[in-house]
Amino acid sequence: MTLYTALIATVEISQVMIPPIVIGFFLANVIRRSPYFRYLTMTGRGRSPIVN
């Protein structure tokens, strides 16, 4: 494998991997800013007074 083919392979992998990573960070940020984020971190027992 030459340096050129290694660089081409790296660029191809980056084109496939970078968009899902960016989307994942965006979704994580949206979820953390959501007012319901604290309910995601609560245990079932902690949520039960809210549900009833």
C-alpha cells in the first residue's frame, strides 16, 4: 500500500464516518437541552410520583 492509496482510503472512511458523528453530537446536544433530560436520568422509582 502506497502513501497515496492510504490517504485515499482515509478520505473515503472519513466521508462515511464523519456525518454520523456530527449528527450524533447534534442529537446529544438537543437531548441535553431538552426539559425532559432530567427524566431520562431518573430511576423508575424516582419517576413513579410523576407518573401517578
